[in-house]
Amino acid sequence: MTPLRKRRPAADRTADPSGMMGFLEHLDELRRRLIRALLALVAGMAVAFVFLDRIAEFVLQPTLRALPEGTKLITTRPGEGIAFYFDLALIGGVVLAAPFITYQIWRFVAPGLYAREKRLVVPVMLMATASTLGGAAFTHYLLFPSTIEFFAKFNSRFTAYMPRLEDTFGLYKGLLLAMVGVFQIPTLVLFLAMMGLVTARFLWRKTPYAVLIIFTAAAVLTSSVDWWNQTIVAVPMLAMYLLSIVVAWLAAPRRTGDEGEGDHSRHLRLVVTASVLDQARRRHRRL
């Protein structure tokens, strides 16, 4: 009896390496995708370095137009200009490599998705891309120039308005990231609505609280008491929230027959849980 007891765990150990090998294969696949994404980012940065002057002119031109005539951005620290150009190259590399990086993420995630989930990925990615471009364009052409113009109003004959390159570009990046995040609200709501975590009715009822939070956030983001700048930030945030209500209504699962999607999902989770418990009970008996 003793040899038999030792052989059964040995059979179990032959099954475990297969599961462990699958896990290691997933890690190896993730490593390959990350390496390819990093190589694409480096290649994009190399291309951006070739056009750094044009990129710098594109980024700084709205700011320079908003400054008083004859005003230039200054640098006060060694290496400040190099850091600026490196940041530009990094941003350009991310923009150029974004399609390839997205494709690598899709190739890694797609095998674990169902056919219905794969069909939903395309509209979500399209919405996220359009929202990112919209937030970047809004910041570049409207929000940031108006913010710089507001700060330039406080220049007088007693002071010399000479904004630093690092501070100005840091403010530009901060507003850019903030507004890109704001414009992703409909995409986030679409995902939450498909998961059944939010509904259009819930968002509509919370609209007064959302308006209060939006104008408070606009005051913090603009860092000014000018109502015009706060309104410029608050209006697109409020528009994104209202658009999210529509998105949540369109993405809400429709009930068919006597049971809805939520009931079907709960039943499916119960079946999966029962199957897992049954497999665990059988393995415990074999041991």
C-alpha cells in the first residue's frame, strides 16, 4: 500500500507542471510584448528627435502668441533645455508608438476574451482614442493659451514678465494630462455600464453633485480666480458627464424574455463557482 500512496501524488505532480508551464508561458508572452512595446517606443523617440524643432514650435507657438509681444521663455538652469527636448521626444515617441503598443496589448489580452467581449473592445478603443485627441486639442488650442494669457495680465511697468521654460511646459503637461483624463469619462462610464456597475438613471440623479464637483475641480485645475478660465475647464467636464449619461443608457444591457442579462450573469457565476468547488472536492478525495 505504501508504494501506491507514493505513486498517486506523483501522478498529481505530473499534472501540476503543465499548469505551471502555462503560467510561465503567459509570463514569457508578457515579457515579449513588453520588449516589443519598449522597442517601438525607442524607435518613435528616435523619429521624434529628427523633428524636435518642429515639435517644439508646434507645442510652444500657442503659448508664445498668448504672451506679451517680445516676451520669450527663459531657462535658468543648466540642462533645462535638454530636459525640455527629451520630454518632447518622449511625448512624440509615445504618440508614434501608441498604435503598435495598443496592438501588443490586444494580442496579449485577446486570447482570454469571449467573442462578444472582443466585439466590444473595438468601440471602447475608438472612443478612448477620440477622447484622448479631443482632450489634447482642447488643452493645446484653448485651455493653455487662455491660462497663459490670464497670467500675463498681471504684468506691469514694475515687473518683467519672463516665464521659465520648465515651469511653463510643466503646467502644459499637467493640464494636458488632466484634460485627457477628463475626456476619458465617457469611456470609463461605458466600461462600468457594461459591467452593470452604473446606470444612466443613477448618473442623472447625481447630476447636482457632479456639477458642484466639476466646478470645484475646474477652480483647482486652472489655479486662477478668473471665472472665464474656470468656465472653459468646467464646460467640457460637464459635457463629458452628460455624454456619459447617454453612453450609460446605450450600453445598458437590455432584458429579453423573463430573465435579463443580470440574471443570466448571476446564474453563470453560480455554475462556475459550483464547478470549482466540485473539482476541489474531487481532488481532496484523491489525496
